[in-house]
Amino acid sequence: MTKRKPLSTVVAESLSEKIRSGRLQPGAQLPTEAELCAEYDVSRTVVREAVARLRSEGMVIPQQGRGMFVSEAPAPRNFSIPQDALKTLPETVSLLELRLSVEVEAAGLCAERRTESEASTIRRLMEQVDARNEDPGAVPVHYDYDFHLAIAKSARNEFIHGFLEYLRPVIVPRFQLGHVVVPELKDAYYARIHSEHRKIVEAIEKQDGRAARDAMRKHLQNSLERVRALALASGVETTDAAQKAAAASLFSDLKGSAAPTG
């Protein structure tokens, strides 16, 4: 049975085809979010993910206060991650390995270059993200991606930030956290992630580049090992039920290991 494409991919491919065929000419304004929602019968989130993909490919550009416009000269797409290649846990592992190679340096540069205002914003965002403690079955594994993007933005390297923005549409909607954390370990899991986040933020506030790199490396390596363990336990093209069953046998070390959240 062929797996259906994500709705955001369907919308992005449709808009891309309109641009390539000339139905949407260079310089033309894209329909509004509301119009695209009505045309494709999808949510605003789906539309935003689709437009973000087109923007990452250089097909559309924003004009402040006006909206999105078809690029006059679309940039060649030198790097891409096809949706069809992102169906299994092994690909999620590969994406985490890619993030690890980029975000460790981003954290160090952020610590060395950030302003006081940016450090405050990063801490505030961390507290907001970590205070939610939502049902793992209702949030993506990468629920803290905005926190990571804020760090990358303050690294003052537009290519690092742009690259991680490019990854957002393909990495964030991946597997739900419920595939990785069983409900009874939810609080301990969130506490551990908050502890990892806090070490990153404290290093950034101290402008300690080495400590920030070490803390980010530890955080992403832990995420990588959790997902890698799940991939090994559940196999490649397994069902949601099989993946959840595998998750139940993992991370038993979380029991009773909740880190202080203060």
C-alpha cells in the first residue's frame, strides 16, 4: 500500500507546478493564506509549511507587509531532502546526525556573539517550550525546534540559520514524541530535556562558547541515541503500533531520574 504524501507536500508540489508552468508568473503574488486554505481545503499550518518549502527552494520571496511573491529568478536547488526518503526512523536518525554537525557550532557562535536581549529571548523561549509538558502522542519529537532556531539566529551566520529553517518543514512533522516516550515516563522525560536545554542557555548567558558547544552536543547526541535505539528496536518499515511497543521497552532509566526543573 502506497503511503500518502503529507498535505503540505501536495500543496507545495501543486504551487511549484503552477510556477514552473507559468500559471504563476515571476513577480506574481501568491494567493493569501486564507485563499490557499480554501483552494486546497487544508489548515493554515499546512499552507505555511508548503510556502516555507517553496521559499527554501528560492521559488518565492517575501515582501514585508505585502505577502509572498514568485521569485523573478528562482535560485537553483542545490540541496534537497525528498519527502519519499523520509518515511522511516533511519532517515530521522540521519537528519539528527546532520543537525548535530551544524547546531553544535551554532550554539558556540551564539554564546560568543549574542546580545543581552537575544540571551533573554532564548531563555524565555526555553521556559515557554519546556513548561508545556504536553501529551507525547500529540507533539512532534522535535517540539523544541523554535528554541534551536532562536539559537541559530543569534549565531549571526545567515547560512546556518537559513539551512535550519530549510530543514523545518521536513524535520518537525516527523514522528510523534509518543513513539519515543511512554506516557508513564512523560514527566521525567520532559524534566531531562529541560535540564539539557538549561545547560545550553546558561552557557550562552555566560558567553562561554566551549560550554555551549558541549551542552548542545550532549543534548543532540542524547536525542540521536534515543531515536537510534528506537530504530534498532522497531525495525525499518514498522507500523505505529510496533514502534510504540518498542518504545515501551526503552528509556527505563528515566524512571525516578527527573531532573530539577528550576
